[in-house]
Amino acid sequence: MSAEKNTSIPCPTCGTQIEISLDLLLSGKPFSCNNCNTSLSIDSNSPKFDNDEMKKVSENIKNIIGKQP
């Protein structure tokens, strides 16, 4: 069983912090800002998006978060 870790990112429209699970953030599925309803997602078709590298980053973040008291 994997523990789902959350993070937050600023909405590019209104600046409100959006709480989101790392898994959802990296999945490419859309999510929205609770304040202004802007819809966001990571475009996995972007030439700058490297899925293997993003998985490594995700695992590193999960490991760091898991080690915090």
C-alpha cells in the first residue's frame, strides 16, 4: 500500500495555493483551483516532459516528506 503524499502549487491565475497529491500532479490528469476554478494539468506530451525523470523526482519528494517528523 502506498501512502499518498500531498504538496501545493500556486495557481498561475490567482496565486492561491492548490493542495494536490503528488500522484495526481504527475499523472497529467486535470485539477482545478478552488478559488478561481482555473483548470490545470501537466502536459505529458510536452517535449520538456520526461516521464521517467518525473517519476524519479516524485519518489525523491515522497522519500523526503516521509522522513520528516
